Amino acid sequence: MKILLTGATGYIAKRLLPSLLEKGHEVICTVRDKRRFNTGKYSLERLQVMEIDFLDRETLDLIPEDIDVAYYLVHSMATAGDDFENLETISATNFKARIEQTKAKQVIYLSGIVNEQNLSRHLGSRKKVEEILSTGSFVLTTLRAGIIVGSGSASFEIIRDLVEKLPVMIAPKWLDTKSQPVAIRNVIEFLVGVLLNDATYNKNFDIGGPDILTYKQMLLRFAGVRNLKRKIITVPVMTPRLSSYWLYFVTATSFTLAKNLVDSMKVEVVCKENDLKDILGIKLISYDDAIRLAFDKIEQHDVLSSWTDALTSHILDRGISKLVEVPVHGCFKDKRENKIKDVDATLKNIWAIGDKRGWFYANWLWGFRGFIDKLFGGVGLRRGRKSSNDITPGDAIDFWRVLLASKEEKRLLLYAEMKLPGEAWLEFTIINDTLFQTATFRPLGLWGRLYWYSVMPFHAFVFKGMLRNISV
């Protein structure tokens, strides 16, 4: 059958796509920027990728009329700014209007568990989207999930940061809130299982794992799986804003996402009883086993998607294609080159940059720059990278975003998402037996120029040392 998969560069859709292709379906993926979709991972025989922005109704005309089912996996919680509810409403309204013009019989929507009257803004927005979709001429199946546990998921990475970095935690009282985490493998099984299943038409189902845990218990169970001893003390004095800052500075999350997560974590998310797992024959995975499965993927360098895949900066809303052409005029540049003896080894070093490997020189200074970025509300260095040996356009590498990664062209181009009075690019290119390293900065006004001159002394030895150590 022909399936429309929205949000195809997001965490869930990247996990769902291989399952749909394996079952022989024809899949049409919608993305805002084709350059962020790595088609090299899939056979293109039954896969089509379209550039569609659900905030721009005209682009939706590209969606073919002969689709059978549509998955709606568009969420805006990590979007910079406080208008994600309005954005989600517009996206859902435009999506519904276009799908009603197609032959689609079913829409499948992944939402959040909503079992309290006083919902967070995030969960309230998800419920609003569900209400919009439920008025369509198609049948709607809604799956409502709480905490999703899997390699690269926001929840998993935040818990991992807290547990592995803090032997003792002075934590907010919302850690006593109950949740019902679900393994990402089970989520994908549910999403595939309800496909044109008439027992699920015009119904909603809460999906969760077999364990109901407080967030404190989740942290301690995580520590137990990792053989770490941790102590957690909850205090009632942390306001939601202080809690958001606590989560933001300790973990890799952005402040916007931290604020929305804290808002949601004050609300209990426990599943209402239903028989969907029995209807679909799904065996639920325990919380502890979900953690073990996640680390298996991490150790095998087989993380299919990460929460950092989602763009979190309005700067990049115009798309990667608009930024690949590095500007020349009105820019400051730091150009360096070095002769190399082993092209493959040098290229391997370039592809290993960031995260645990670091930046090949003065890592403490890079770390300090990341700390300064966090102080000013930036992303900092803690985002790391999804894979230790693979890079694709759209990936996050610490506080950079990958614009172009081509081993054939021997070129890696990064764009800065750190807080800056301007825009910055960092490029590595190998031509014949020479490695070229270029840092480009386009300043914004006087402050941008002052910033560049203030960091020039550091560039003089940091970039020189980095180039020398990358070269082989």
C-alpha cells in the first residue's frame, strides 16, 4: 500500500520507515529540507521524498491523491520560541485539509497520554491536534505515549546525562510524579500494527510498558542497569523555572525543550487500560530491558535517530540548502592548510570530530566555549553526536550542525548553532595531498566585529593545533 510518512527526519519516523519498507509498503516521506534526508540508507524503489512545509499550505499540493494511509508525526515542542501550540494547530489544520482531498482511509497520530484535567502546554497542544484530526473525513487512530525509552530519544539521553554525571542529585519534587515508560521498539510495533486495522478505527489508545515508575525510580533503575550507585534527594523549593535551568545546565537539552519537559513532568502520565497489545500480539518490554537494548545499539554504533535530529534554531528554518554556499563578501576568514601523507586516515579523523573524540586540540577551551554558550541560552557542547563513525547532513555535532558530509568529495561543512553575534561555518576539505581548514564568520553589526577580534588570539593556536592533529 502507499503510505504518507510525515516528520520523516524526526526521531520516531526514522525508526518507523525501515519497518514500513521491510513490509513491502511504498512510502512517501515529507521533509522540509531534502538535504537532511539520507536516501543512501534505503532502496529508492519504494521510497519517495518530498519537500513539504505544513505551515505553508501551498506546498501540500505535492502530496499525491492515491495514498492509502498517512502517519502524522509532526511535533514542535523543541522549536525555539513559545508559539509551538499555534504552529502545531496550523500544521494539523493544513494537513487535515489536504488529506481530505486524497483517497487516504486512515490517519495514524502519535500523541501524548492525557489523563489529567490540568494538562501541560505540551500535552494540551497534542490533545488539540487530536481534536482537529478527529474532524476529518478519514478514520483516525491515535496512539498516546508517555516517556519513550530508546537510544537517542530525548528522555533516554536526559536520564543518561543525569545518572552518569551526578553521583548525588538535589532534585525537584516533580521527580515523584508517576510515569509509564515505553520502549521505542514497542512504539514502532504499535504504529505498524494499527495500520488499516479496523479494530482501531476512530479510537485512541494509551501505550506504555509494563512498569509504572516515578521519575526518581526511573533514574535509580537506570543507575542499577549501569552498575552505578546514585543518591537522589528531592526538595520542594525548586520552582518550574529553576527546575528548567537545572535540567538545561546538567543535560544536553535546549532550554526551550527543558522548560516544556518540566512542564510536562509535573503531570502524571499513566496509561488507561486497553487491550491493544493483545489485539496486536505485542509483548511489552520492561524499562530495564529497554535501557539494555538502547545501550546495545549505542555500543554497536547503530543509533538510527536522535532527538537532536530535530532543528532547534530558527536560523536553520530556511533550510540547509540556503547555507551550503559559504558567503565570501563581508566575512572574516581563518584559512589554514597542511600537507598530509595518508588521505584515508586524515578523512577518518575529520569524520570522528566532536563528542568524546573532541576537537583534536585544546578540548578544555572548546568545553569552556560550550559552557559560555549554555550561560547565554545556547545549545552547548553536550549534544555530542548520534554516531561515532557516521555523519549525514542535518546531524548535530556538539554546537555545530552538519550541512554537507561527503567522503567522495572529501569535504565536511559545519554551521554554528552556538550563540553568536553573526553566523559561522567550519569547513574541512582534502584536495590531493593537502588538508584545507577554513573558519568563516559573517558578523552582525559592530558587536560581531568586536567578537571576531576578541577571539582571534585563541584561533591563532586552537585552529593551528586542530589542523596539525587531524592531519596524518
